[in-house]
Amino acid sequence: MRLSEQEIFEKLKKILIDKFEIKEDKITLDAHLYRDLGLDSIDAVDLAIRVQDLTGKRIERDDFHDVRTVGDIVKAAHALFNE
């Protein structure tokens, strides 16, 4: 199953709202995970696991090494989906 970046963004937004209690209006592609959304390192690990569940693919540390924004996650997840 392939998903577009927009479809991944929508699924990621739902995860951020439901699991991390982030207000929808704060979630943009440019939103910084730590500064803008208030996630910490434990939240980042939890989010990576949820993205792994979403893609059905194992995430390697290097896959998310440079992830800083919601858009970065969308691009990384999209790449995993389309391997």
C-alpha cells in the first residue's frame, strides 16, 4: 500500500492530536517537534514507534537522525512506504 505525503501528514496529525494531545492548529509541516509541539526525547521515540506501526517497516536510527519538523517525519515515512 502506498500513501501520498498528504495522506501520511493526515495520519500523523491524528496521532499527534490523539496520542500527544497537541492542538490541531499547531500541527503544520513546518512545526518543530521540540520547540513548537513540546515533544521531548521520550515522545520522539514513541512517535517513531507509531510511524513504524503506520508504515509497517522497521525504522533504523539513521532514518530519523535529521528529523526536526513534522514535514521531516512525513518525508521519512513516505520514503519508508515507497521502498
